[in-house]
Amino acid sequence: MRIATVTGVVTATVKDVQLVGHKLLVVDITDAQGTVLEPSVVVTDVCGAGVGEQVLVASGSAARLPAGSSGIATDATAVAIIDEISLGS
């Protein structure tokens, strides 16, 4: 899993039937300190995240395992909203 910050929402009125009812987020993949490693990645959302929140993003085949994203065409899914990140000693 990777850490990401939600920066926006994607609205698509015409889409694959499997995506109907699924929220799509724009996220920046970051490191634990918040440095952007990969900007503007679109992910499906199964945890109800909003703009400004940090999330955990599952990618690849793991992105299709959560109940809310099972069987849909997605490369990445926000699976948890991060409460806190603690580093070091």
C-alpha cells in the first residue's frame, strides 16, 4: 500500500457500467513526510475520503479485493483514511 493525499474528485457521467455508483478521487502519492512522489493519480474510493485527507491506496490486483471495488476495472483503490503517521524513535 501507498500513502496519498486526496486533491480532488473526478466526475464522469459516461463510464463503464461497473464504475456506476463508485466515487473517483484524484490523489497525490506521497512519502510519509508528505513529499509528492506521483501527482494526480485517479483511484476508486471505498472509504468515503474527502479532499485534504490522507489515505492508504492499494494498487494492482489488491485494488480489486475490497468489497466495495470487487470486480471493477481499477488500478488503485483508497482503502483507508489515515488518522496518524508516526515515524522514528
